[in-house]
Amino acid sequence: MEQTTVPCVIMRGGTSKGLYFHAGDLPPEGAERDRILKRLMGSPDILQIDGLGGSRPVTSKVAIIAASDRDDADVDYTFGQVDIERDLIGYVGNCGNISAGVGPFAVDESLVDAMQPYTTVRIYNTNTDKVLCAKVPVRDGKAQVTGDCVIAGVPGSGAAIVMDYSGTVGAVSGRLLPTGRVVDQITLEDGRRLDATLCDVANPCVFIAAADLGLTGNELPDELSADAALLTTIGEIQSKTGQMYGLWPDWRDVSMPGFPLVVLVAPPAAYTDAAGAKHDEPSMDLRARLLFVNRCHDSMAGTGATCLAAATRIPGSVARRALADDDTSSTLRIGHPLGVMEVLVSVDPDSQDDDIRFTTLGFARTARRLMAGQAYLPVEVP
């Protein structure tokens, strides 16, 4: 036999696409499992031509899922970002878009009892040691696909899956503000000093004003991803703030890591998105561009959007400064490269500025099962 098979489901979750596996169909966590996942995805290769990856970070992701033994969760879920150019998989944080597919996967694969019209799936994310919830619409015992929910970056509409991230504060550091400060000053090796807000909700993020890096906030992914000098700066910011998060002891030991996510924010303004659609200033509360794995996200990561919404509710934060008229309603509208995304966010009125608690923190996503079957894996011959 020259090839063996691995059961696999290909799903779109939000504005990402990935391979979803039952944990029992893969080896335990470790080098052998990583080898299999990279080979199935076709990495490392910028085209991923010999695998199932789509040659972009948003299509080079995996979800590994199993029934949970925890009292507070229904399924355990591990997210993996398979690098395209480098021979590695990142497990530091979660992916909000891929997470949106976990609930429907659990329903369709009978990992939970399907209840109509909605099944709430409690998801323990092993990457961040946090529990999030997905409210999955169900029809005829399966996750509903059709609906009228439209999300920027995905053609057409689908059934709305409501994701609740209110329990993910301190995903990596254990604190909303990892350093205990609302604003930290990052000194770059070229002498520039940048105001930054480090906020840890859903995923570790760093928020910086786009203008402080000489940007307008209207730049699109291809332009930002082709700016080698900018990406070098972003990599330095990630390395240095990652040390502040406690992800590594010395920033010089890492180069262009996947986390923390860097989000460039700017006040609302009219712009034309990557699909050619025009968005006027009143349609958004701020603009944002998210960078990770050495590229600009094609739209907006769900976890990045969640963390951004949380950060805008922290008085004095870099994210809060970008808001129009300091508006803090229950919905944050984010202008990103493929449109405008809404995130629900409400703060407990009894919480204090130094101990902010969220009663609502999440968003609606859609997901769709694209294919289920056997992925082929070449058998290595010495």
C-alpha cells in the first residue's frame, strides 16, 4: 500500500475553511500527529499543491474534536494553524471562525444530542483552556445550513450560529490586561515608540493605531502583505509583546510568530473593500486590519474581533481611542477588508474599570459542511 486514509470533514467556518477530525482518528498529540496534518494539508509549500490546503492562512487550518469528559463542556476542541511556508503547526491560540464549525460538526457527527430548534454546544478549547458556547440551529436532527444570516466575506447567506465568548477572558495570560496597564509603550529597534494595548480575550491581541505605522487604515490585504518593511515591524511587535504575555522568555528567540495577533485600528472612514464594495463612514464604528503568520487577514478573525470589542470597552485603550464619539453601545461594527462585521458586547454595569466583566461578548457566524470522506496520506518508505 502506497497510501493510507484518514476520515476527514472539510468545513467552512465563518470566513475560514479547514479540515475537521475526530481525535480518535489521529495519533495522540505530538510529532507524528503534526506530520500527518502537515502532509494532508500539503505544507510546507506556498501553493499547498499536494494537499488539501488553499495556499492562504485562512484555508490552512485544522480542528481536532472529541466528546468531553468535563462537566462544563460537551466537546473538546483543539485548533491548529498549519503554516504554509514553514514546517510547523501553531497551537498557541484559538480561531473564532473555525470554532463556528465545531458546534455543527458535533451535531452532525452525533457527539451531542441534537435538539430542535437550537442545540447549545459547550466547547472546551484546549489551546486557551477556556469554554465557549455555540448556539446551533438544528433541523431534522442535523445542523441547519440555510438561513438569512449574511457575514462579510462569505457569499450568500446561511443559518446563524451564535458564538458566546464571554467566558474566554484571560485566554493565555489569565487576565484581561496581561501587563496590568491599559497602554504599554513598545520601543522598536529603529527607535520608534508605539502606544499599544495588550488585551487577552478569546486570543492574545495587540492593538496599535494604524497611523502610528504610517498607514491610513484603508489598506487592503494584498498591499499590507506585500510590504516587507511593515511585516518585519509587525514581527518585532509580536516578538516583543509575546514576551510581555509570557509566551517566551526572550523576544530575540522568535521571529514573526503567529501570536499575539496584531490589530491595526483607525477611526471610521469611507473605504472600498477587497471585493469592490463601498462602505461609508456611518456604517462602522472603527476600521481594523489584523495581521498574523506574516500576512494580513483577508477579512477579520472572529477571536480578533471579539478581543477588539472587549478592548473598546476599556477606557483609555488604543482601541477605545479609535471609536467615533467614544460610542459604547451594545454592538461594535468593525470595518475590515471584506466589509463590516458586528460584534455584540455588553459590560456588567457593576464592574469597575480595573475589573471589567462582560455579560455579552460574541457574534453570529455561519458554517457549512463541504465534504466528508477519506483523506489520502502517502505511506513513508525508508
